[in-house]
Amino acid sequence: IGHGLAKNPLLAGREAARQALEQLSAPGQCHSCLVFATVGYRLDILLQAIREEIGPVTMAGCSGEGIIAPGVADESNHSVLVIALADPRLTMHTASCSEAANSEAAGRSIGRTLREQAPADARCILVFPCGLYAAAVEFVSALEQTVGQGLPIIGGMSADNNLRLKTSQFHDWRILEGGVSAALLSGPFRVLTDVSHGCVPFGTEMEVTRAESTRLYEINGKPAMDVMVEYVGEKVRSNFGVSSLHFCLGQESDRELSSIYDPFIIRYIARYHPEDNSISLPIKMKAGDRLWLTRRDTDKIIQAAATSIGRIREELSGKIPFLVLHFDCVGRGKAIFSELDKLALIKSFQDNLLPHGPWGGFFTLGEFSPVGTRNLYHNFSVVLALFVWEHTEED
């Protein structure tokens, strides 16, 4: 794992790549990498700098609102993370699609590409769709049906610096805007995942009365944004990008999910359309759907983190991961925590699960993780994916 915080993209890219390579036992054998970066950079210059250090290897990633590394949770406009992979037992195949808005087609396209490449020991799929345009539930459904191997789908929606203007996806050193990047990881390992959120409902249950695809026009017979203003104030209209991080929407979980996860699955508001006071969600809605307004509760966030750590430690049974990927919602970062509290929360995961090992990820506009055997899309949550070798007697 390597990270760079310099404002100059050449310096930041080189620093992050060199840090990552220096930690490898055989730096020249790096065969693939993941890259996450914030949007203050000229991303083309940044990626070129990383490629010059690390080589023209297989690569996937995206823009994020911030990066996460060992002891680091940086949400500035200038931060980059590189995860270099060198172990020959681990392979990565990549795919991309330029149009996340047509989410079912994107899921099928990426699924076909990965299915053709998938070796027998395929273990999981990493996905990084655009956080502004993708209909995430439909994307996941199309992807898993096309790949057809029951693989866990893990990852995060690409983000910007909360202006909600443009996100970028990286695929084999190309930069997409409004698309999807994905990677299939294979090898003799297993993946342990855990997801939790810290949101609680407030107000009363609401009904969607007019919607089209991901565009939500009316709630309870009123313009959708007017309903949001009634609950949280006019500031959500005038400063949407930041204000929308302080509340979210919840859908009641079914009985199975409620028993093993939480009574609510959380959804964020991706975009505001002032011309008609409508809003866009990262999922498709229809008239008659039910929603609750929800908010973060810091006590629940902290308690959920402790519970998650306990579950993971029990499942690890003393084994040590060789990599942890960490996808955390932008609504769980500096929007509600001080820098010290934010870092303390993230370090509680790191210190308890992998205090001296490779740990990396980014702050997202939505998270992907299985719950039980079901691949699901989440918001305002934290997703951890721990990779553990399946040792044999010969090993």
C-alpha cells in the first residue's frame, strides 16, 4: 500500500507508487494494481506518474472523496492511494463500461467480459461505478446473473469532492467519466466481508407518489425536494452537496435481512434537480414504494463498529489477512466527525483486525457487500473485505 498527499500530481503519483513497491518482497514482479484518488488532480498526469513507476500492469480503480490507508483517512482534494499486487497466486482480470446510467446493460457487459476471463478459482468481483448516475441494485443484479458463479460483489461508488458534478473510473490506465470499472480477483484465498451502518429513522413513513426510474418526483403528493426541506430546512436546497450528507433515506429490510443485518437499508440522494424539485437516487423507484427519512447516530456508528470487529475476529479464528479493502461512505467522514474522531474510528478497525498489514480503500458514494449469501448495495455504511490465504498441508 502506498499513498501520496502532494498537490503536484507527478510527485503524489510517484510517491504513492514507490511506497507500494518498496513494501513488496519482489518489486519487479508487481502484476496488477488498484488506484483511488481525489479529484483535485489532473488525473491523467497522476495516472501517468504511477504507471511510469509501477509499469503498464493490469489496473482498476476510481475517484473518491478521500482515501484510506494504514493510519490515514484523508479527505482533502489531493490524495492518492496505490495497492500493488505481486503474489503470483493472486490474479486480477479487469473490465469496464462507459455508461453507468444504463445500469442493467452495464452489468451485463461487464459480466460477459469477466465471465470469459474467469479462471476456476475466481473468488470475488470488485466494482467501482459512477456514484451519480448508476442504478446500483439493477447493476448488481444484472452483473451477478451474467457472471453466474455466485461470487461476492464488493466495492464502492466513485465520488468527487461533494460537488456532485463528475466522477472518474480507471481501467487499465484509461479514465472514464460516468462509467464503471470492475476487477475479478482469483486465487487460493477466501474473502470475509462485513458491513454496518449507524442510521436511525425519524419522522413518519412516506410514500412515493411519482417516480420514473431513479428520478423521484413526488413523495406524499408533494415535490420530493419540498418534502426534504420540510424535515431538514432550506439549506438542503441551497447547499445540496454538503447538506445532503446529514440525512438519508431508508427502506425497510425484509425479515431475513432484518434478522442478520439491520431493520433498514440506507439510500442517499445522488442529485438534486432544481428545475422541477425532483431528486435522483442510486436505485430505481416506483409509485407506492415506502421510505423513511433517517439520520446518522454517532453512538450507533461506534457500537456497530465494535460489533463488526467482534464478528470478523470470530470468523478469522486467528488467521491473519494478507489484504483488507475498506470502503466507507462520505457521510461517515468529515461531514459528521472531527479529524481525530474519524481517524480513531477507522484505526479501531485497523488496530483490532490488521495492525501492521496492507489496508486500503476510499470514501465512496455507496458501498457494495454481501449480507449472508445476497449481494446488496448500501449507503452510509462501512464495508470491510478481508482476504485470507487458504493454506494447504504443502504450504
